[in-house]
Amino acid sequence: MKKIDAFIRPEKLEEIKGVLDKLQLNGLSISQVMGFGKQKGWKEYVRGTEIDYNFLPKVKLEIVTADEEVEGVIAKISEIAYTGSVGDGKIFISDIIDAVRIRTKERGIDAIK
């Protein structure tokens, strides 16, 4: 099993959710987060004082899926999130050792299906 953490532009969320729904993934968590990478944020002037907004709003998607589904999920997220501009986001993939469905005590891949 793998965990996919994708940080995307907020305006891409609905389209990505639709595509992921078509892939019949069994779970998706979404968080609103703030952060920066190369994009670095922006500057504004308020009452003559420069304010540097270092953090930009992003959406974090968390998906745990079977190893064989990872490349398809990554491809779809990358395709939809792409604008070609700085700030499109990042995708991180990590190993999941185990999973447990609390209600049924199922473990491993059965717990996420």
C-alpha cells in the first residue's frame, strides 16, 4: 500500500475529485493548508507598509491505495493540476506498513477497499 499526499491549487480541487471518483478510489481526505515553494507568496501594501505574504493557500489530498493503482492516480492528479506555472503543487508518495478498519478489524488492503 502507498500513501499519496498531493498539494494542489484550490481551484483544481473539484475537477480532481471528479477524476478520482471515476477511478473508484475508496477514500480521500482533503485539508486546506498554507505553504510555499518556489512561488514564495506575494507582497501587498497596507497603509503604506509592505506586507509579505509568504504562505499561499493550497489543498492537500491524502489517498491510501494499492501499489498497482499508484501510477494511475499520480498521472490523473498531475494531468488535471498542471497549468505550467510556478505553484502547480507537489505529490509525495510513501509506503504504508498496515491499515486497520476499526469497525470490522480488517487489516491491510482489505481495510482500504
